[in-house]
Amino acid sequence: MRRLTSALESYEGALLIASHDLPFLESVGITRWILLDDELQETDADEIRELFGSAESTRAGTV
């Protein structure tokens, strides 16, 4: 994982990365975008944790 992270950090082009590994995403310093209600919005790791943490609680019935 360190080699991949290092390679991505030095790459100067555009990349599309899909991952559920938030520490990995934070380590490569990407700009996060999320599609909600048919609108593409820039977001950050904290907002993603909040959104998906809430979704997990809702699915588990522990709102």
C-alpha cells in the first residue's frame, strides 16, 4: 500500500479512485466528490463519515 500511495502522490495527472479505505484516501490527498440528490458536491472525509455512519445506523435500525 505504501508503494501505491507514493506513486499516486507523485503523479501529476488526473485519477479516479474508488475506495472505502478512508485512511488511504486521506494519505493521497484527493478531492472528494459525492453525488447526492442528483447534485455533484465537493466534500471531505468528515462529511462522508457522518453521511455513511448515519446510513449504517439507519440500516441497523439504531437511528
